[in-house]
Amino acid sequence: MSGLPIVAIMYDFDRTLCTRDMQEYSFIPSLGMTESEFWSCANMLGEKEHMDSILAYMYTMVKMAREKNVPLLRKTLVENGKNVEFFSGVEGWFDRITQYGLEHGMRVEHYVISSGMKEIIEGSSISKFFKSIFACEFLYDENGYGVWPKTGVNYTNKTQFVYRINKGVLDVANDVDLNRSMPDDSKRVPFCNMIYIGDGLSDVPCMKMMKAYGGYSIAVYQKRDTKVEELLTKDRVDFIFPADYNEGSGLDTTVKRIIKRMSVSELLYTENIRQKKSVDSTK
């Protein structure tokens, strides 16, 4: 299996795999706050201080936890992940799609690229299916308390993680190899073997990147509206589907067709290389 061509499927998390923002299942209720109260505080801070919105919400988590005397511990956030609720079919999706890839001579790898919390994702029931999770994460002090953003993943820098997957440089601290020039044919996962699945405008940079470089992008939704439709009509995304991950759904069928097409392309490419080598050997 190790020698098979790789397909990388990359997912946003909040409202793509799970039904709402992941902090809303356990963390925000633990503060005694409503969802609107917490996000209002984070947004007001960001606007007042001209902060990146992701750093603003992470700081708000630290600030509110301190004010409410709720320890912001890594193990607590991981525990929060157990309460995350997923869209229908998500928990059976990864094994099914991986197996479909194998049946067509492709090794499917699953990745998360999210502006949510890595700790919460790691505690969820589906974390075991991901080769890597790229998401926001805290740095913890000697007492185990979250004190500073260790990694921040905002809407535009999500694209750097697509490059990491492309080159196989998954360590976020390794910028040297990420920025090193590399021939296209030596990159671990070619862009044409990538699929990005997200839920809206925050995913547009990655979706546009897929379209520009020959990959595929899919927007999922809970309720279809004009914003989702505009992603399609303005050519920002290849497909839109309800967030239904069950076998036989539109999303399931289309992802399988994309993988099958990638498989055929790999076979044609291999045959082309074989014939060129054969011709060269006779000269």
C-alpha cells in the first residue's frame, strides 16, 4: 500500500464536519456564557485592537477562563472534544472513502485544516482518522495553563498547510523544507490529487487554490442560501452539497467519482512514462 499514489482530502472542521463552532459544545457553557456573549466579546476585542480575529478569540478564551476561574488546561479542552456532534454519516465516512480509494489503486489520506482548536479536535471521536491536524493550539505554562497561541490558523494562512501536504512537510516548525525549491514530480501529493471540503467564505482561499492548481473543492451546507450558491456561480468552488456524509449521498458519490478520475489519470501518466522509457531503451 505504501507505494500507491496518494489522494489528500482536506477538511475544515466547524460547520463542515461538526454542526457548529466546536467551542460551543462544552467550553463556552463551562464559562456560564451564551454563544452570542462569548463571540461578541471576541469580535469586539478584535475590532477595538485591530487584531486578527483568530488571535482575538484565542485571547478571549484565556481571558474569560481566568475571569470565570475555569482552568484552561489542555486535558480539559481534549475532554471537550468528546461532546462534539457531527453531521450524519461523518463517523463512517473516513473508512469508507479510504477503502474506496484502495479499490481503485489510491491511498487516501485525511487532513484537518481548521481555525478551531487542535486540542478539541484531538479529543473527538474522529481524530484517529487524520494523518495530521492543522489547527489553532495553545502554549501551556509550567502549571499546565494555556497562556499564549502556539499556532494560529486564520482564513488566509490556511493555504500554507496545503503546501505542507503537497511537499510532505507536516511539521509546522519546519519552514526550511517548506520553502525549499522542489521539482513538481518529487512532491509527495500533487495538487491534482487533492480535495478540499469546507463550508463557506472562510475556506475560499483554499478552494480557489484547488481550482487554480488542478485539485477539487467542495462546499457543504446545512441550509442552502445565496452565499453558498454564489460560491458556485462565481466559480470559487467546484461543487456544493448538503453536509450529508452517508453512503450514496451527493457528496459521497461525487468524492468517489473524483477519486476514480484521479486513479485513471495516474494510470495514464504511468503508461506514458513506461512508453517513454521503452522508446529510450531502444535508441
